[in-house]
Amino acid sequence: MKAKRAFRDRNPTEVAVLDALVEHPDGMTVFELRTHADIGIDALEDALAALKEDDLIETETESGRLHIMPDDRVVPDEPEDETDESFFERLRDRFGR
């Protein structure tokens, strides 16, 4: 499952983070997130800062470990049909931003 379509026009690193978090709504540590999103620590730090600033992620400390979770607005109510892309999304995918 991926983040809602409304949040997919962000920086690709931020989208990768959101997608990883949506797959694990109970939360992930920074290490787990870095592994699942397959991004470097500097890029991850920047993405997390931007997402936190926009209130798209939540954090909580459990047993001394920081867990990062997606905000409820980001998680789709039901899986979106990924083959049902709009015309503009197909153009953006083909030609870039």
C-alpha cells in the first residue's frame, strides 16, 4: 500500500518515507525506515524534518526508542487502484517534473 495520492507530489525521498510508513502504520525506528526506504541518513533526516514540519508524521518514544508513524491523513482508507493513474500522472512519470 502507498500513501494517498494527494501526498505523492512531494520530494521523491519524502514519498519513499511515507510509503514505507504506510506499510508499517504501527511505527518504525529510524534504522528500520532507512532500510525500507533505501535512502541515506542525510536524505532521510531532511525528509523527516520536512514531513514533521507539515504534520505528516508523528513520533513517540517507546522503551527508549523513537518510533515514527504516518499521520492518519496519509494512510489510505482502502488500497488505491495503482493502475488508475490520471493522464497528468502518466505524463509526469514519463517526462519527469
